[in-house]
Amino acid sequence: MSLPAPIAEFPWRVVIPLCLLVALGAAVLHSAAGGSMSPYADNHLIRFGVFFIMAMVMSRFPEEWARFAAIPVYIAILILLAAVEVVGQLGGGSQRWLDLGFMRLQPSELMKPGIVLILAMFFHGLPVGMIASWRALLLPLGLMGLPMAFVLLQPDLGTSLAIAFGGIVVMFLAGIPQKWFIGGAIAAVPLGIAAYFFGLQPYQQQRVITFVNPESDPQGEGYQIIQSKIAIGSGGMTGKGFGEGSQSQLDYLPEPQTDFVFATMAEEWGLMGGLFVLLVFGIILRWGMIVARDAHTRFARLLASGMTATIFFYVAINLLMVMGLAPVVGIPLPFMSHGGSSMLTNMICVGALMMVERWNMQSARSSFG
């Protein structure tokens, strides 16, 4: 007996792990708020519900709509980034947000999926014979460089790197010659050194130094990493128990509800909780790669690959950051950290992947008549 079409086509294999992550995130946020659903956990669940509906609506869009929307979406986000420089709100020493009344929007977050969409559309329309030409390199670099410049003005190094990562993944999978990536990597070394001395703010330079040796500044920039390591290590195998994390409950751990939500979780749920989170993220990322593999057009394949890479960047950098293996750059953990813009961005990525999966199903049905 076959299931009804709406049930059979519903993306259960990503919705179930997503709900598990969001539920665990809500439990951790409940604990981070001292045992209260307000102000973190309730907003977290409401945002997920609203943005999940948005993702389901996105999944119904035909491929032609997605390609048509690429340029207007890119331009609209650029306008929002420019608006941040004029009327943006300050927070934590940075000017990154627009106050929309019902939420504070961080437009730079929207550019992460936005750059994937515009580059997927560009390479879809580029003749295969031109993939090795300078045109295939210069225009995408310009499309990436303009929003990155806006984001670096805020300043927000982490988000600018995330935009670059998504764009580079799309360019690589589109078939840009590897020699250009190798040359870019070589050129990045002196450019990175110059950027450190002349491009980074003093506090950003200190974060790089502290990442190498957090104990050199235990009461300053190194405090976050040290407390995060203590929280993760003290959780042991099974954790201290729900609501029993001393680092977060006694306010030793900075930002336990956003950047360091994984450390908050690991202290209370231990290694087993950490492995569960990694397993669920692995399921979601594997689903994204399968969707990209099964895509029937270049646009769909690049779009799905880039969206999966964007989620991966969030996860990888946040986990490396809280374990002291990467500088603290303010990247939240998808579906678990408190934050409307982050949840919006990641659900856009999920919605785009569900959209491509639906295109794949339609193409498969048409192939079999």
C-alpha cells in the first residue's frame, strides 16, 4: 500500500533530525536562562516554526523562479548592507543590525545563501567552454568582494569568511581550473599577513593571538576559550545533568545561549550529548550532499552544494571555536544557538535544499513517464 503523495513527498529525512536539534537547543537555552523558557527557548521555538513554514513555501518554487530571483535577491541584500552603514544598530562594538521592530535583522547573514544563489545562476548560464576563461573568475570574485567589503566595514570577519567560503565552493564545483585555487592559496599567505597588521581591528588581532595561546590573557580575550574548554571537559561522559552546568549557571561561560551553546550543552549532556549533536548534523549534511548529487541541472547542483557548504561552515567553525581550535569569530551553531538572523539563514539553506530535492523528484518521475 503506497502512502498519499503529500506524505510520501514530505522531507521527513531532514525534518526529523532538524526537530531533534531544535528541541535539544531549546532545552539548552532553557538551562542557559536559569531554568526559564524566556527569553531564549520560547523565541527559539517560535522562530523555528515560522521559518520552517517559510522553508516549506520555498520548497514549492519551480527552478525558473529561483533562477529569476537570483539577481533581485542579491541586489536587495546589498541595499540592506548599505542601509546598515547608515541606520544600523550598534551591538558588541559592531554595527551589523537593522531594527525591524519584530526582530533585529543582520543582513550580512542573508548574503551567505545569497552569494550561493547568484553564483549558481551565473555558472548555469556560462557556456562550458568559457569555464577556464578570466570571465569565469573575475565576475564571481567581484560578486563576492562587494558584499565582503560591506561586511568587513561593520566589522565582521567571521561572516565575510563564510560568504567567501560558500562562493569558493560554488566556483570549485563549477569547474574553475584548480591552478587558480592553488595560486589563490599561495597569494593568500602574504595577503593574510598584511590583512592582520593593516586590516584587522586591535581586538580582532588579539583574538588571533589568544587563539594560539589563550592562557596568555586568561582574564581578557582568552577568558572565553578557557571557560568553554572547562565547560566541555567537566561534562565528562554523560554530563552533570540537565540544568546542573556550573559554568553557564554561575555565569562563568560568556554567551552560553549563542556562540558557546555547544559548551553549555556538553557540560550538562557530556560526551554522549556532543556525539549526538555531531551525528544529527552529519545526517543533515549527508542529506544535502545526496540532494546535490542527484540534481539534474548545473544550477540545481551548484545551489544544493553551496547551501550544504554554508551549513557546514557554520557547524565546523563554531565547534572548532568552542574547543579552542579556531579564533572566536562570532559564528553561532545552527538550529541550537539563540538568534533570529542565524535561524533565518540556515532555514533558507534548508528550504533551498528541499526545493532542489523536489525538483529531483519531479525530474525522476518525468524520466519514468
